[in-house]
Amino acid sequence: MLREKASFGFWWLCIAAVALGWMWLGALLVRELGADSVARTGWVGVPGTVVVSHCASEIIDQETATEWTDCDGWFTPADGSAPARTVGMSNAGGTIAPGTSVDVRLVGDLAYQQSWFRAGMGAAGALLFGALGGIPLAAVVVSLYSTTPLADRSPLPPGVAVAAFVTIAVTGEFLLTLLLDHWHLL
């Protein structure tokens, strides 16, 4: 009997280790990809303008005629807090005529125009990775809830159960991501 309990405990420890590893990798992805996605939206960084000096375009997909355009120009910060300098604009959304002034946000050495589309796509991607990474946590919470007497008296309607599952998964994964950002403080 002791052997059966030890075996059962060992398997639960293995499952917990795999679940935590899954969540850890998911949190790393959300943190790394999220920072790039937020930068590409043009909603963070040093505000200013770029006077475009030249652009280079490349068709990256022949079937859909998808074009990637990189531009270079002279960045001037809006508040004058940093020196003006030459920067790049990755995937500027089309060729911009030389001499055109574009409002941007500078992140590192790249300038980005504000884009609601990129902000929406970045948020959707972060939610997807958050939900995928937090699935083990949500499964544990939902499983524990199903063992309580409250679950027998008033079961959750299917739509509410799915919403609770996704909310727990995303919240758990983003809390783990925040923990990773402040790991050095622990």
C-alpha cells in the first residue's frame, strides 16, 4: 500500500513539474515576444519625428504581393531630451517619399509609427500565448473546484466555465511573466 501511494505521489510530482515547466516557457515567450510586439505598435518609446532619407522595399510573398519596406531617416525627439540621430524604420508599411516627416516612437535604434492594427494583433498574440501557457494552472483550479460540494450544488454553465478557465489561464500566465521580470528582487 505504501508503494502504491509513493508511486501515485511520484506521478503527481512529475505532472506538476511538467506543468510548471510548460508555464515557465510560456511566460518566457510572452515576456520576450510581448516586448517586441509592444515596441512595434508605436505606442511606447521616445516620441519624436523622423525625416525620411530613403526607403528600400522587398516583396516577401509573391502570391499575396506582401511587401516589407525599411526606411532610414533623421530622428528628432519631441522634447529635445536626447540628441538627434539617424535611425531605421522597420516595416514602415509602404514606401515613404524622401523628405517626409513622420511621427514615431523610438525604441532602441528603431522608430515605429503608431498602429492600432499592430497593437490589436500584439494583444491577441499575448492573450493566445497567455492562455496556452496557463492551461495547466487553469486545469488544476477547475479540477479542484469540481471536487467541492459547491460544484455539485450549482454547476457552472458551459459559457461561464470556459470564460473562467481562460481568465484563470491568462491571469496565471501573466502573473508568472511579471514574476520573471522581477526575479532578481527575490
